[in-house]
Amino acid sequence: MTTPTIELKPSAHPLPAAEREAILANPGFGRHFTDHMVTIRWAEGRGWHDAQLVPYGPISLDPSTHVLHYGQEIFEGLKAYRQPDGSVALFRPEANARRFRNSARRMAMAELPEELFIAALDALLTQDADWVPPHGGEESLYLRPFMFASETGLGVHPANEYLFMLIASPSGAYFAGGVKPVTIWVSEDHVRAVPGGTGDAKTGGNYAASLLPQAEAAAHGCDQVVYLDAVTRTKVEESGSMNIAFVYGDRIVTPELTGSILEGITRDSLLQVARDLGYTAEEGVVTLQQWREDAASGALTEVFACGTAAVVTPIGHVKTKSDGWSHGDGTPGPVTLRLREALLGLQRGVTEDKHGWMHKLG
Ligand SMILES: *Cc1c(COP(=O)(O)O)cnc(C)c1O
């Protein structure tokens, strides 16, 4: 079976430039979508076929479509940045392509070849390049590849048909008015993922399971949830859509990958960027009790969450069912800010790309 090429069927009616620019001036997150999308189908015995770039729009599904009942779905998230020379570059798309295949394998889905994943990104970005916000700010174009079981019928088995789609949405500065530390709720009653489960796959079901704890966090005046390991309920894992890191002076520690933690590309990049800047950056175990004690003693100087959407988010306060504590004085810590600036500088093409992470179009 050969890898299909993407057939271009562009819209005859893209959004007028003035309307597009009005959206780009204040895009928010995930509210507006570009003029086009990519769709690729897979069927047993046929493989990948029918790869198209088409106008963005609704799709029609039979009510018995597998994904609506059994949730066989995976997704990715990455950003394209306008470079100083006006070109467009993606940050580490090969890593997303690889993770998408890993997620597919765990969810018993067809694995999209990595070169087809990249070709889809290239095709959409080339067509909708005008939707990438100008260089200078923190704005970017967020790309959302996803795939779901499109077979019809209610039998429970890995589907024999899948639909891959790629959509794009201009994304504003995550923190309008500057980076502000968030307050974290430690979920002691609910877990996100279990050993042997799907925690290391980027699948919608993990997010569905996180909505109740997220609502609980909001009810306690918190912005985000941090989860503990499911077995001992003592070790810090991650924050549901972001990984977490602890700063002890010049040493940065992030929870080691246990199978129930999603392997964030921002996490991995920051481990490298931190080492490049001369910090010690390592994977290890941090328990909730250690977190509490080290915050009290002052050994723990900063804590941050990291992921594609918000890049690096300082964690200022922590609440549990029984207590709460703070890090620093309520402003973002210097290490957190330095790492954030270093990563954004790379992504926006203003600092040298030593690791070959930027994927330029064309
Ligand atoms: C996507 C995701 C992250 C962050 O991954 P990045 O590749 O850095 O964006 C962290 N945790 C979970 C559960 C995720 O789904």
C-alpha cells in the first residue's frame, strides 16, 4: 500500500482579508478556524487513501459511528510561528507525528505514517499561511490533528475504518496582560490515569475523565488540577493537560515517565533548554508530602506547569483537601521566566535553533 498524496481542493470563498485580520487581532484560543482542513481516510484492506485539503466545514456522521459510542479517538496539538523573515515554522512536528503513532497503537487504531502527518501540516499551512499571526507577539497558529473510528455499527472491536483530520486555529497570547501564577488543586479523590491504562496516549477519554476534577478545582477557587499516582496516591504525576516541574535553586525536577504520564514535547524540550542554560534538569519522583515540606522549608523555590498551549505557567499556590501553601511572593519566579523566554525565543526564531527543532515550510 502506498502513501497517498494530498489532493488540493481549495475554497472558492476564503474569508476576506479584512475579516481575517480582525480575528488575528484578538484570536483567543480555539474559537476561530482557518479556511481549510485536511482529511485522510483509512480502511482495512485499503490502507490510507482519499487524502484531501478541502474547505473547513462540518462533517456528517452516521449515528452508529464507533467513536460516538466507544470513544476510539486520539489527537495532537502543536503550533506554527511566524519567523522574523516572514516565513512560517513548526516546532518539533516530528515529535508529534511519532507520539500520534504511539497513541494510535495504544488505542488499537491505524498508525498514520509520520511523513503523511507532516505532509498534512505542510499542505494546510501552505494554503492558510495568511492565518499565521505576524512575528513579534506570542500569537501563533495552533494545529489540531485528530483521528477517530469512523466505522458504523455497534459491535465492540477495533474499527476497520478511521478518519484523520487536521484543523487550525489562530491562538492569542495565553496570558493577556503578562504571565500570572495560577492556583493548583491537588486531586486526592480522582486519578487521571492508572498503570497499564491510557495515560500516556493523547486520547479524548483522558480529558473527559478530567472534567469532573477540573470542576471540583474551580469550585475550590483553583485554576488547574494536579493528579497523584493512582496506586499510592502520594507521587505527583501531572496537570491533566500540562506536565509539571519543580525548581530547587539551580536544579529542576520533573516526574519521571511512568506510563501514566503523557510525554509532553514541551517537557522534553525544557529539560534540554534548561541544561543548555546551565541548570541541572532531571526526571525523578516528587511526593505530595515532599512538595509540602520543601515549600515550607524554602528548598523548593518555584513550580511550573508546561505544555504547548500555555508554554510555561508558574504555579503560585497549591490547595489540597486539608491545607494549602504558596511558592515565592505571588510573582513568576526567575527560573520559570527564563525558561519560558528561552523556549519562546527558539519558537519565534530569535534565538539559535541548536537542536534542529524548527521545521520550516517549503
Ligand atoms: C498534550 C498534553 C501535555 C503536554 O504535551 P505537549 O506536547 O507539551 O503539548 C501534557 N499532559 C497531557 C495529559 C497532554 O494531553
